[in-house]
Amino acid sequence: MKLIRAMVRPEREEQVVAALENAGVVSLTKMDVLGRGQQRGVQVGATLYDELPKVQLLIVVEDAHVDAAVAAIEAGAKTGQHGDGKIFISSVEAAYTIRTGHRTVEAPACHTA
């Protein structure tokens, strides 16, 4: 399993969520965040906005669905301008469903010599 953490423009949130749903990814967590990337914010006249609003999406998917989820996020989020966002992927060792107590455990990686 992988945790996909995506930072996207707030105005692209609906497109990203729709693209994820079309890819079969319906479970996610969204939160409003502030941040900046390499552009270090935006200057409008004399005012510098060094932290910009973004939406952070947290999505856990099976390894086989990572590429489809990332492609959906990219398709929904991309404007071609600075500040389109970033996607981070991390391994998930286990996941628990609180209601049922069901535990999903990451399968160990196979190593070949």
C-alpha cells in the first residue's frame, strides 16, 4: 500500500477529485493548507504573499493503483503554471478500519538475487 499526499490548487480540487473517481479511487481525505514552493510565494505590487492556499489530499491505494491515481491527480491539477502542486508517495505498513477492527498489512517486498 502507498500513501499519496498531493498538494493542489484550491480551484482545481473538483477536477482532481472527479479524475480520481473516474480512475476508481473514491476514498480520500482533504484539508486546506498553506504553503509555498520554489517560487517562494507571489508578489502583487508591494505585497508579498509568501504562503499560498493549497488543498492537501491524502489517499491510500494498493501498489497496483498508484500509477492510475497519480495520473488522475496530474490530469486534474495541471494548469501548466507555477504552483500547480506536488505529489509525494510513501509506503504504508498497515491500515486499520476502526469500525470493524480489520487490519490490512503491507505485503513484504520480494527480493531476488
